[in-house]
Amino acid sequence: MKYNVFFISLNLFSIYPLLGSNYFRNDDEALNYVYNQENVFVAVSFPCMKINETGIEDILNHYGQINYKKYVKLTDNGSINFIIECYKYEMHSKSYLQQIHDEIFSEKNKIIISYVYTCKNLEMVREAKDKIRNIYKKKWVIHATDNHEQSIELARCLFLKNTLHFINNRDMENSINFPNFNKLLSLYKLGIKHNTESFVIDGSAVLSAYGIRDCHDIDYLTTVNPGFNGNCSYISDHLSELKFHKKELDDLIFNPDNFFYLDGIKFLTLQQISVMKKNRYLSNKDNKDLNDIKLISDLLNFKNRRILFKIDEIRDKKIRPLECHKDRHLSKNNLFKLKIEIFNQILKKFINNVEDLNNFTSIFRHKLENKHSEEVLERFFNKFHRKYQVIEIQEPLIINTEHDRFDETSLKKLLENAYKNKQLHNPDFEDVSCIKITDIFNEMRGDATKQLFLIKSQCANNHTNDYILKELAYGENAATNMKKAMKIKELKPFVNNRMANYPVLILPTVYLSYIIQKEKHILCLMNKAPGITLLQLMNEFAVNPSKQQIKKTAACYKQVGTSTAKFHQYFMRDKTATSLNTLIHSDFHIGNVLFDEITGQVSFIDNERLATLFYELSNPIHEILRLLIGPSNTIIPSENLSKGNKKRWIYKTFKNFIQGYLSVFSNQTVRSKIIDSLLDILKTTHVYTFYKKSIDDALFKANM
């Protein structure tokens, strides 16, 4: 198959206001537009806070025109790799890029919004960026390219599926430390000069790009004669191996289905390299090819495989009893061997496939190589425990529906069917005629939520009981995590808790599901936490910052501080302040904390991450600051508040929360460590710059 590649260059700038964000039908059309138009930029909106998409897009359209919009989901690897790609021309240090990444992405949300954006000049792009950043008080809320070359590179990452796969799966740490690959790639770039579109890298260098292993040489395919213009004997034409690809040369070099880009250089995909190596192995029986095939298979298949376990069997019966072996006075080395043996027994019991077991064993050995210590084993087991363990939740009732989103009528029908089929046993759902349903998604929406409803039932003795019905954005994964949390005995005292000053953890009691176009959607039903969220309290203050409202705010934040400290103290292993590490919530913002003014009860909602974090304690200071000055608090700098009232809010919330938090800790060393840690992190934030005096005064008064 021959590819006659040509571009039609049109002066579309004069008509760009007519091209809306839905003008292009797909990624290919949008990418071709970026290739051919000089005044086109690529902008990316990051999930560093709950942003108003419409507001950002209105600003961009004021200065130019959005021509294409796409949501892009990144992996954990992909999110840091993408940040490096965005800021590679700014010469930032590795630690600074990691800091940017941590500010931008949460554990849950790694979805970015990308725009193809036409603008008259770079100055207007920068004006648009500055206006957006000033509104959100955060530099990293948006990124935009500075020139046409950068626009093409970033568009390839976002709109070419193979390049996006590379971004999401590359092990950057390994790749940049492969000496052969990086030296040879630099020489290769010099040798092909500006003719990058007519060359594609073949062979083991593709594995090096992904960070799988270092290469000995670089092989390439090209339609140009002569090819590589250089004297390096380790860079050579691979035309002799073309027959093993089972594709035409032009197809490999010019069909985007067969290659990805790294720094403007084409590489064949791992899938295509695997095809070539399999065919060559059948012909030559070269074990090097066989090993590479296994390595490629590991990355393409094994990373995505999920293994089913029963959590209690592993955690309670297998791992915890290991602690009792210390009483036998075993040597550290023998205890370590015992743990390895038990761990292997676990693997053999739950991994039936021999290939899977071999894969896991090789990973296990690699992790332990030259590091025979209990700590290494514990870290590896915890990583395994988090990433590969899934609990089978009881199959929920499946109800077919034509509705993409529920209204009151369709949701009542679902609940009625669930009760009839004995999936729901609560008498509050016996008769849907005494149920009132309100859609509250726009009032309390979150990253983990697709639909959200308040249900009021008067079925039981005319007394109103309130429930929340939530559709989980992350489906069965989120449901599994909440099921895990319910099984952890240390968390059970906090579910429907009646202990004074301790918070209540709100977790679902029932899981339902419905199907649309063969896709299962998970709903969870839970009791509504009493009171209002801190977000609602903040909105009340913004509308009416009266003395009475200030008093209410102070009482609320003091109790929230006390309850949060009780929770953190309960899970602290180190009571001497050597470490503050404890169980954290991980999504601790003012929309997920509720306070009931009548009873003084504090409730935490959206508790999906607790089950995972229970096995990996963390410093709570970042979590505290997220509650006090995190992204959700950006409503406070609204036009409704004077500068004095903004300072008053910061002062009152800081002072009373910290006062309540410190009151739980009688040890002055612990109290001092908390204050010092708060200040160390605060001083790196823009909020501290704006409200330094208010925060300093609040912390001083709180610690008196």
C-alpha cells in the first residue's frame, strides 16, 4: 500500500470565529488543523481544583476561538510524563516538576481537558492564561503552548492514540537512565537532520523508549536514499528485517496506526515490534527476541490484569500472624525467609495461571535483589495489596432502563423494582408514593460522582428520613474500595459512631446497578449526614458575613478541628511526635465535611480511599491545609466580600480549627511539631502571601 502524503494549507485565520469547539469531528481532523495553521495553540486545563469549564472557555473564546475540545485520561505514569512534556522547554528541576504534578493532580482525578485554540498572537494567549490564573489564584490551572512547534508536539501527545499510550505507559525514570539509548538517540537525531517524517525507529530501541531495557544499537527504516548521515556503526538501516513486519515500508513509516512520537522522532509501536520479533523468532530461534517478546507482553497485558482475592484471608490469616513469629526469637534473616515463603504460598493459592505466577515471581525477585530486609518485603507486599487486590461485591440487582440520567419518576421506578426484588429491605422504600427525590448534583458535585440525589422518605410513621443516592464515577472500583473500608475492624467504630467528639464516616449500606447500552452503572445508597457542608457554611458567610454568622463559623470549625484531631490521633502509631503519620482521608475538602449545629456531630463523606490508605499512613498536614485553603475555598475571594471580610474568614477558620485540633494533644512537643509543619508548608502557598498576618495571628492565638 502506497501513501501519498500531502497537506493542503488554507488561510483559515480569517474565518476562525466560525469554527466552534465541535467543528472538527475527530482527533485526526484537529491534528491536521494544528499541522497546517501557524496561529494555532494547544491549551490544557488541569484538575488542580474544581474549575468552571464554561468560565475558562468563555475567557479563551474572548481572546481567540476554541476549535476542538477533548477530555484525556492519564495514568499515574502518564500524569508525570505529561507534565514533563508540557514544561520540558522551561528547564525545571525534576523535584520542581514533581511538585507541579502533585499540585495539579489528585489521586482520583487524572483527567485533563485539551483545547485546539486559534489566536492572533502569543501575547493574546498569554493574556487569556493570566486572566484565568488570576481568577483561580493558581498558575497550574492552565497550560498553553508558546509556538507552532510546541503545538504540534503537544497535539501529537493528545490526539495520536499510540503517542498517548506511550505517555501513559513510559517508565521515564528507567528510560532517561539508559546510557546507550540516550547517546545513540542524540546521534540519530543529528544524522537524520530535519527529515524526521521519512524515518522510523525499529527494534529494541523502542523498548528503551518505554523504559523496559537499554538497547545495544538503533535500527531504523526509511524511504530516503541515502538514509542516516553519520559515522556511528551502532546506527543502521533495518531494511533486511522488513519481511518480518508483514507490512509495506510506506505503511510502517506513514500510517499513524504503526508508530508513536518521542521528541518529534517516530518509533514503531510495541505491538508492531512484538509482531516482528515473533516472526523472526519463528525463523531464527533467537532467545533475545523471545525475551523481548515476554517483556513487551508484560507491559501490554500484565499491568492491566486484575487478580481476585478475599481481603480478610490475606490480611488477617496470612500476614498479621507473622508478627507472632518474632516471639520465637528467629533471626532477622530467617524471619525474612519465612515471610517470603508465606508470600509465595499466597501467590500460588490465588494465581492459578503459571505465566502470571512467573511474571509475579520475576517482579518479586527484582524488588528484593541485593536488598534482603523486612522493610523491602513489607513495601512490596503493600504495593501488591493496593494494586492487584479486588473484592467481589455481591452482584447487585440489574435493572434495564432507557434513561441516561434519572429524573424523579425513573428513579422511583428503580427503587420500587429494587424493593420488590428484595435488593432493598428498608421499609422507607416500601411505597414510592411517600418518597420525594431531589437532584442535588449541581449543588454538591464531585470528581467521584456522576449523579447525586437527596431522597426524603415519610413511609415510616410519617417521620422523614433522609438518604443520599449516588452514582459512582469510578463504578465497581469505587464500590470495592468502600466495601473494603466496611471490613476493616479499626474503622468500624467510626461508622454510625456515637463517641463524643469523634467524626462519623458515612459509607453506603446498599449497592444497586442499572444498565445502559450493555454498560453497568453502580449506585450506592447511604444515610444522609446531618447538618451542612463547610462549603455551604462558606457560601452563607459570603452572602451574609454578620456577627452571628461569624460566631456560627467559629463554633463549627473548632468542633471540626477537634474531631479531625481525634481521628488522626486514633490512627497515629507514634505518640512521641517523631512522626505525625496517620490515616488520612485523601479527599478532605470543604464539600466532604459536614457539621450539625444541633448535635455538634462532624461527618466525613466520600470515604473511598480509606481502605487503601489504611495500610500506608501519611502526614496529615497537607490534608488540614487542603481543608482550610484548598481549591474549594476559591469561592471566598468573591466579589461579595470586602478585603476585610476575606481576612476575617481566613482568621476565624484557621484560628478555631487549629485551636480545636491542638486541644486534643496535651504533649507540647506534638503541638509544636504540628504548628511548625503547618508553617513550613504554608510559606510555599500563595494564600499565605496574601493573608500572612491573618494566618500568623490565628496560629499564634490558637497555640496560646
